[in-house]
Amino acid sequence: MTPDEFIGKWRAVELKERSASQSHFNDLCRLLALPDPIAADPKGEWFAFEHGVSKAGGGEGWADVWRKDCFGWEYKGKRRDLKAALNQLLGYSQSLGSLPLLIVSDTDRIEIHTNWNNTVQKKYDLSLDDLRDAGKRDLLRACFTDPEKLKPAQTRADLTEEAAQKFVAIAERLRQRRHDPHAVAHFVNRLVFCMFAEDVGLLPDGLFSAMIEECRGNNAHLFQDNAAILFRAMRDKGGKVGFKPVEWFNGGLFDSDEALPLTYADIDDLKRAAHLNWSDIDPSIMGTLFERGLDPDKRSQLGAHYTDRDKIMMIVTPVIVEPLLAEWAARKRAGFGPICNC
């Protein structure tokens, strides 16, 4: 099948997901000169349509296409939300095993998401017209034959250290300006938490980044008051920043609205950190930064210590993650919407 034949056929198709998905995938295989699942593996032992899986929240499901050690592939109807398809695959991840690639498509678009452990995740977007490009077709073919070609070079540890260095520099300058070490550590972790919260949508879209941008250059003096307004909104139920409602964040991190003044150099480091992909940064950075934010002579006195991520997850998984998954599954069965324990 030629690229023009494939594009011409599938640009016109308006069928629903179930009617179109397997035909689309088989045509892709023909375009890439690869055997389709039935031709390659008649028994469905390593390459199959409708591969049975167990869902993370309980129950059974089916991955639209599965190729062992290569990818899980999920379809949605044309112009539907591919993020929902990706979340569906992520919900199957324990059952599918450690697949290096998660691929979603609506027949017009193909998104390839890398999924290696301890690497920065990368997304490749392919449109129908992109398939005229031999290089893009080679990229897609590698998903079947050599997924390692798509493996990102940067690890999560590298990215986490890059982010940590920005906040370490801010913390050191704050200590040099004679701010209390414990207040510095607490404040820096608030900033880090805001980065994570914005990335996952717990803060209104772009709110924290916009605040940083507003305070760049000669406006660095505005940051302390603006941050205090945000922290207060996060602390109090029904909080708002301007007209934008802000989720309530209970717990000790936002126990006050105290913010420290930042300089131009501090804001610049904060801006650089905000540009990083925080979904790939290890949350254990908060423990590391709390330690580094403290004066070395005060650490033992304050009882601050760093707990590695595996030990954190040993506590978090049974106490928080598993109950939340069970509650989410129960709410779905009952027909209710998502939960938010913020």
C-alpha cells in the first residue's frame, strides 16, 4: 500500500472506533511492509488484537492491539480525546507488563508515547500527511521491529537533578540573605509542589508559570506578595486567585501564606525550572531539597532527613494509592465522577 493510497482512504473514513480500528491497523501494516497480527501470530501469543487485560481499578478489559515487548495500542473515534486512550493504556500497564511504547490513534493522528522506566518520557506526533515522509514511516516501523530506537537518552534522574540544581541555587541565595534555614526549606518545597500541581492540573492552567513570568526582570519585587496570595488560596477552602478558583490543599505544606522575597536571579532559575517537564521529575526531589534548603548545622537539630523514593512508595502505595484506586473503581461502578482529595 502506498502512502497516498493510505492517506486517501483514511482521510475519508468517518466510521466509529470499533468499525475502523482493526482495518486501519492492518492497512498500517501493509503501508510499513509488515505482517499484520493474524498473519504474524495466528495464535495471538505475542501480537494480537483485543488482548485481554486486567484493569488497575479492577475488572477486565481489552487492549486494541498488543505486541509483546514493543507496544500497547489503543484507538478512539475520529477527533476524540487521545489522552483518554492513553489513560486507558496506563490503566492496563500492570497487566501488559513493561512495554516500552504506548501508542494511541484516532485514525487521523497517531501519538507514540515512550514508556521506559527511569527515562524522560517523549511523545511523537504523526498526522496522516506525515506518513508520506519515509523517515516518519521508519519511526513507526521501529515501534514494531526495534523500539530501542525511540528510547530517550535523558533519564528521570538526570532531569530531576537538573531541576534540583535550580532550586538548590535559590535556597543557597536565600540562606546567604540570612533567611531562616527551615523557612527556606519549607518555601522551596512549596515552589516545587506548585510546579507538580500545575503540571497535573491541580492548579488552574498556567497560573503558577504566569505568575513567574509577571515577576521577571524589574518586577521581581512582586513575587513575594503574589506567592502569598497563591499560598493563601491553596490553604483556604474556596480560595481564588483573581477570578480563578484554586483547589484546597490540606496538610502542613500550606499551613500559612508566608512567602520569601526573590531576586531577579531567583526568578530566572524558577522560570528555567518551570520549563521542564514536571511529569517526568521524581517527587522524591522534595525530600532532597528540604535537606539542601537547611543549614548543615541545623539538620540533625530539626530532624530533617531524606527518604529514598522506594521507601516512600512502600508507605504511600498501601496507605494512599491502593485505597484511592479501590474508591475510584467503586465510584465508577456507581456512576459517580472522579474524586479529588486535595
